[in-house]
Amino acid sequence: MPSLYEEYRSMAEAEIQKAFPGHSGMPQRRLVEAMRYSLLAGGKRIRPVLVLAFCDATGGCPEKALPAAVAVEMLHTYSLIHDDLPCMDNDDLRRGKPTNHVVYGEFTAILAGDALQAEAFGTILRSSLSAEVRAECAEALANAAGIDGICGGQQLDMEGNGKTLNEQQLIELQSRKTGSLLAAACLMGAIVGGASNKQKEAASAFGSALGAAFQIRDDMLDELSTTGELGKPVGSDRRGEKTTFMSLYGRDECLRRIAALTEYAKKTVSGIFPSPQFLMDFADELSIRRS
């Protein structure tokens, strides 16, 4: 990854580590422990990095976008906790560690996810950003979380278990479940940076294309990678009888589509933002990631 990625990731990580101070002595401390267990479990922090990078690329100060960066990671973490639940994908490993419900039990894991989603919005709305920016970021996050975003995508995913989906159905599912939050991360960064309407549209388009390529790569890695590399079980899609881009397209066509989507993402920001080079390089890096 480019060195600027490490700078953004370190900034976001330091802020994420500060989440929920002063709760250790409270009666609900086990809930807070469960929330922090998954939130601080590591990972590439791709979504917070995109928030900071788009703020920077727009000409804003990335430090100002930290509340939005933390919020998007809280929402992402909530989605992972719920995705791993026995009633969903029933996974017992995430980022190389036991999943939340394995450690804390199912009801605490559900509540930890619920609370993280609420705190994501609270993090934005309690920040020192202007009222207009707070409202616009909260709306972007809500759109990514709700019926047209993660929740709607997860519903389609669960209904599709054991069924053969066609290409359009799979694209619709994954654009909600994966692409919506990546697009929101890019958009929120641009909003904090003071983007024009044209730049906001470009940021959303970049995130959507990146999300589509990201999911195809995920489907490839689930077939071709190892548990050690991914930090979670491989082959879970096949065992769950899920239709994936790998099962629809095969390896070569997946690679072709990732390349095309990545090029499209790069074109959406080229010439639109004052400093798009990191975004373009980051898209290239994500297209060949191994985990």
C-alpha cells in the first residue's frame, strides 16, 4: 500500500482507539467490551482511509474528517458482527480472531452491533463539524445502512441462500451490502472537504465502482486464498450454496471485470479533484489485494 495509506490508516486507528472512554465501570461494561472487541480487532481500515483521502483530495483538512472516518468504521463493524451471527452466515472466525458471538454470546453480539450502529450516527452528530455537514454526512450514512443499503443487501443475501441468482440479482445484492458503505465513505470525506455537487457525484461513483470490484475480489479470495491470509474461513460461500461472482463468471472473467471497474473508478476522480493520485493508486492496490 502507498505510504500515504499508512498515514491515513494511523490517523484513523488512533481516533478509533479512543471510542467509548470511561465506560469500563458501568453496569453495561460487558456490552462496551464486546463493541470494542470487534471495533479494535484491526483490519485494513479501508473505509476510514477513503473518508480521509477524499477530504484531502477535495482540498480539505483530513483531521476534520476523523469523526466521519470513525463513524463509518463503527457502522462497518456492526455489519460484520451481525453478518457472522448463527442466524446469518454462522462464522466463528473474523480477522484471525473468534467472532463476537463466540466470545460474548449471541444476545450480547446482537446488542453490540445495534449499539455500534447508533454510536456511528452519534459520533457524527456530536462532532464539531458544522450542522449542515453533520446532517449531510448522517444522511449519507443512513442511506448506506438502511433498506437500500446494508440491511436491504443482507436481506437479499439471506433470501438467496441455496438459490441460483442471475447476474442482475447478484449485482443488486452486492451493491447494497458492500458498495453502499464504500460509496458513503467516499461521499462523506468529500462533504467534509467542501466538495462541489459534481465532486460529490464523482466520489459516490468512485465508491460504487470500487465496491463492485472489491466484492468480486472477495469472491475470488474465498475460493483461492487461505484462512491464514484472509483471517476467516475460506470456501464459506460454496458451503453456504451462495451464488458468487466466481460461480457466475469464473476466475478470468472476474479478473477482467475487476480491471474494468478499477479503471472506471479512476476515471471518475481524474480531473475532478485537485489531488486524485492517491485515490487512483489505492484503487489499483485494492484490485490486487490478497486479504
